[in-house]
Amino acid sequence: MKDKKLSFAGVVVTVVLCMVVAVFALALVPSSPALKLEYTGTLEEFRAGDATAWSLLTLDTGLVDAWEEPIPLSVTGYGLCIAIGGVLALLVMALMCPAGAEKGAATAVLSGLFALLMGHWMYCAVRWGYIVNDLAGDWSFPVQFWQGGYTMYGAILGALLGGVIAWKMTGMRLPQVLDMVIVGALLVMVAGRAGEMFTSQGMANTRAAEALRMLPFTGVNEWDDPVMKVWIYEAIAAAAALIAGVVLLARRAPAGRVAEVGLAIISAWQLIFESMRGDELIRFGFVCLNMIAAAAVLAFILVTRIVRRVRRGGWKAWETLRIVLFALGVGVVIVVEFALDGKIRMFGGDNTALYVLDVLAVVALMLSVAIADGRKEAA
């Protein structure tokens, strides 16, 4: 009984510390992964379109940035949502952990820390020219986490790395740890996407908003320009992946299955959402970094699952079908992106038909990776 009390006390301390870190550290991150802190504003300014984020609270830190201007501590609605998601993730991971709540909470803290680091550092790596040339050659940007600049898949990679470190430290099975990390990450993702309602981010580009204006969460602004809230669809996709994970846990699926399915659902749908989004993105031509990362994640999951299954039972027709389905899905997504960018013409330039085809390709990708055929397997 004494050990249980000590364990409970350890969880309480960890949760309290994590709440403090989430509220104060994540609040330093501005409204959006790529916006500078000074773009936050009041609710009135945000509604009038004069600010890109709603700042709930602003305090003077006494710090000075590269332009010798004071850096305020700006607690935004977006940052608060991330903080709430982080705390929920920690509590859920603590409850899920088969080795005790303390180890689950420690895994959550490690995953969150590395997600913050890797999300920012991957942005710095791919946008170093912009940082040096446009940010006055500020070489300290990689440690200025409050200045923004984050990538979704950098954060996912960091969270998984934190999970691997936790696996080494706690002695748990790696598939169990990865399941915990993905469930926690999906909670943060749902909260973060919902938090984009407090920012001007997460809106569709013009071609998507015009083509898909018949869908929910699509309308026009005060200038009668089409707008579409892609962030709502991204939140729904993250919630769907989370629900799928909960169902698998309730059915006692093999360890590692939740991580595979969660990543497959998020990555597949992110291919189309990244194509739709019109805000600041890291692009290589007309292809976004997150689209490349999403395809790479899907390919990695598919290959590792096929290798495991072939080693155990030999090559089956199902494996061939999945590879063909995956290749077709990737090919269609690439062709659609060329068509949307105007490099080729399909359906007479009808973007609505192009996005419908894109959705079908994404579904094929997701199914080829995520669907099981009844055999027991673990990551």
C-alpha cells in the first residue's frame, strides 16, 4: 500500500509539473507554427482581421529579441489549447501504462519535450536560408522556441524518439510505449487543430475553397471570397484516429497496432489536407514537406508490416494487393497535385473532380496500410 501511495504522489507531482510546463512553455509558442510572436493581438483586432491570433494574456518578460524589441509573454488561445491537450495526454498515458502511472507520466513528459525540440529543429533545418537571410542572420533562432517555426512531422518524430528513450529507461515493451505515445500525440493534435479557431491559420487555398464550397465549414468572407476551415477537417481526422485507437485498445489488439493505425489514418488524410491549406507551408515547388513526410511514414509502416508477415508466413496474395493499392494511391496523389498546380489538365480543369479523386486515392493509401486481415501481429 505504501508503494501505491508513493506512486500516486509521483503521478500528482508529475502532472502538476507538466501543467506548469505546458501552460508556460507552450504559451511561449505563438499562435501558429510559422508566425512571429508580435502578430498576436486582442480579440477585437483578431475579429477585425488586424491580428493573426487572439492573445488571451500578454506580460512583459524583460527579454529583447534580435531586433532589440521587448519580447512579451503572450498566452494565446492556440497555446492554451495545446497546453490542455498536453495535460490530457499525460493523464491518459499514465492510465494506459502497464508498468505504473509514474512511468506513463514520465514517457509523456519525454515525448512532449522531444516533440517540441524536434518540431522546431526540423523547421530550422529545412528553412535555414530563410532564418539567416530574413531574420537578420539570427543564429540563435534554433533555441528561440517562443518565436515559432514548427513542423508537424518533426514533432511526431520527436515524440516517437522520446518514446524510444522511455522504453530504454523503463523496460517496457516498445510496441506498448509506441501505442501510448500515439494516443497522447493524437490528443494533442485534436486540441491543437481546435486551437486554430483562435488564429487565422488552417484556411484552404483559393482553389480548394472554390471547388469544395458545397462542403460544411465552407463559406465566404466579408469580401465575398471563398473560405474553408481545413483545420476542422484535420481535427476530425485526428479524432477519428483517436477513436480507432480506443476501439483497438478495448478489443485488446496486439501491442503496436494502435500506433500503426493511428499514424496511418493521420498520415493518409494529411496528404490531402496539406494540399488544401493555403497558409504558410514549407514547400518544395508545389509539394509540401508534410506531404513528403506523410507518404514516407505510410511507406515505412507498410514495408515493416509486410516484412514481418512474410517472415512469419511467407508471401501471400494479400501483400501484393496492398503494394499495388499503395502504389496506385501514391501515383494518383502525385498526378492530382500536378493537375491542381496546372502542370497537366484533367477533367477539364475541374478542381472539384480532382479533389474527389484525391480523396479516393487517400482512402486507398489508408486501407493498404491500416487494414488487417485477421492475423495476429505486433509492431
